Amino acid sequence: MKCCSRFSLLALLLMAPAVVRADVKLPTVLDSHMVIQRDQPVRIWGWADAGEEVSVTLGDETQKATAAADGSWLVELKAQKADGQARQIKVKGKNELVLDDVLVGEVWIGSGQSNMEWQLTNTHGAPEAIAAANFPQIRLYHVPKVQEKSPAKDINAKWKVCTPENVPAFSAVLYYFGKELHEELKVPVGLINSSWGGSPIEPWTIKGESSGGMYNGMIAPLTNVAVRGAIWYQGETNVIQKNGLAYADKMADLINGWRTAFRNPELAFYFVQIAPWEGRYEPGQLPALWEAQVASLKIPHTGMAVTTDLVDNIKDIHPRNKLDVGHRLCLWALSKIYGHKDLVYSGPLYESMTVEGNSIRLKFAHTAEGLKTSDGNAPTDFQIAAAEGEFVPATAKIDGHTIVVSAESISAPARVQFGWHALAQPNLFNSAGLPASPFQTTDWQGGTGTK
């Protein structure tokens, strides 16, 4: 009888549901070697047993939270100053997690399609750049390609110190952008690469209750992270899809959606005007998207890097000079965010035109000390037309901060185009060596990024 009772009790124990204790867990973006955004509240979050008390300690501050019914919890710690010193974060519930070598500095996200994803190892000067990439205070976080139907909670990635071993497969544009920031500001920099070659803009977008698969899988898990801004290199796929000026609305949805998700209405958003390409673009589609990109400069706290001069192979959609792309994006950040007010951060952007007899005078923003050409010759790629009729090649002359264009066959000019085709590589620059963006004057929608 005792034997049977013993076996019955054992059977009952085996059938009873196991009591599982869930250890406190953090998302991978909160880990040793990460960088915390300076001067913004520090959010630390994760998962534990429902009702479990979790404490987070950073320096002399401890904050506590109780895990919700779904196990989630979040605490907010006071903002930190960048001092170059490594910090330790302790997270304690039923178990304890310790994050070491945590730095405070500037945190940026890089996103888009293949030109943002493009690895440093496949760019001009890669061997020298990789060998020199020993920056203990630059940290790299590479988000793998994942699409989800709903916003994900975590990412399968890991923070790494920037070394010649860790940097070759990292985004070249984001690396060069972050390297220049680090060298100019003398603070740690955290770089989060979340990009996917060939992707259109829509999967990255959140709008109202709707969100794209790439946003869900590759951006949503990051939105509790305090970041200074994002750099964006994308648009080629949307040219192929013939979006034209409609891309400006898509950019507005992208930028405003991310600003809402990151709880930062002034999140900086600097993007690359995509390069000329002799490929599968339908006639007129690349210029139309260029105009949409310039129109996006009307959105506050945005900036744009022009790349018409950085194409060494017009048949390659991936220009290999990513150093200058990162540099031009960095100029916007240094000027607009970090107080380098005397820095020229943009090439010439079309503002207005005035008809003067049989010529047209063009006015630009961002002319610096004046306009020039890269080769010392007359400005190229200008066309002029009457109110009706075809465009013809124009003679263009620099007059200080303006351009005067004309053509013998056009006695009553009314319209101008500049670099308005998919193969455009014009020679017009400002005195700071930054190229002018293509434009056309008829119902021009572009902004100037001066606000």
C-alpha cells in the first residue's frame, strides 16, 4: 500500500506543471560595450516574471520597476555627460546582470538600402581604412536582416568595439560618418547599422497603426534607445518603381513615423541624394526623385548630401567612394547639432530665377564664398527653354553667387534645367568644394535646408 502510494505521489508530481523562474533579461542593444546617448534620459528595459521587482543602478543612481503582466519593465535614469570614462550598469531581479565598458557619447542609426549597407571592405581605400580602424571609443552594432508582421521586441546582434577585425563588414558610410564625428567631437560614438539592399522605403515606414516589415524587425526593437539622429541612403528601388515626386510624401511618413516612435520630434534625419546611374531607370524618373529628395529638406532638422560627383563608374549603382558620402552627411551634423556654425554644410541648392532680357539669372542657397567649377571651365549641364518648346543646351556663366544662362536660339527664356538626367555629373560647386544639386525651375518643389 505504501509502495503504491509512493508511486501515485510520484506520478502526480510528474504531471504537475513545472514552476519556471524567468531570469531578468535585457534586449541585445543593452549590453556591455554599448554607447549611451549623452544629455538624454537613459532608458533601460527588459523582461522578468510578472510582478517581479527589478532595480537598475548606474553610478550613484538606482531606479526600480515592477514587471507588468506580460513581464515587461522599463526604468528611466538621469542623463549622463560624455567624459570618456567607462561605466557599469547593474540590473537586479531574481538574478543580476552586469554591463561593463559602457560609454556615454553620441548614438546614430544608419539605414536604407544597399548603398548604406555597402561594406567598408568593398570601397576605395579599404585596406588602409580597415588597418587604421582601431578606435576603442567607437562601438558598432549590426542589425541582421529580418522582416516581421508586427513590431519585434529584440534583435539578434551584439555591440562590438571598432577594430580592424570588426569593421570590414560594417556599413562604410555609417563608419566614415561616425569616425569623423568621433574625431571632431572627442566623444565616444555608437553606430547602429540597420539596412537592407534593394529595399524600397515603404517597409521601413511606420504610419499610424500600420508598420512595414523592416521597421518591425529592424527598427522597432531600438525605439527605446535614445539616439541623436539617423542617416539614410535609399531611393534607387523607388526610382525603378517610378514614384517620382510622390517619394517626398513617403519620406515625410518615414521621418515623422520614426520621430514619433523614438519619442523625439527633433530627431535629426540626414539623407543622401542618390547618384547618377546608367541602369534600369525610366527617362525622367531619377530627376523626379531628386526633386522629391530636395523637397524633403522642407522638413525641419533634415539635411542632404549630394553625390553627382562621386561616381567613378556610371554603370555601377554602388559608387565605391563612401568616405566623401559620410563626410558630407557629417558636415550637416557638425553644423546643425554640434555648434560648428561657420562650417559650410551643403552644396548650392536652387532658390529662385529672374529673367533678364534674353538670359536667366539663377540664385542659390549655400554658395559659401561664391560659385566655382571643379575643372575651371564654364558650368556644364544647363539647359534653357522658352515658355513653350524644347530645352536646348545653355551657355552658363558664374557671376559671383549667381549663374547667368542663355542660348542664342532662345530670345524669351522662361525655364531652366540643370543636370536633369540620369547620367548627370555636372561641374558646378561652391567655394567649399561641395557640388550643386540638380534642379528644374518649373513649379520647383525643393527646399534649401536652411532652417
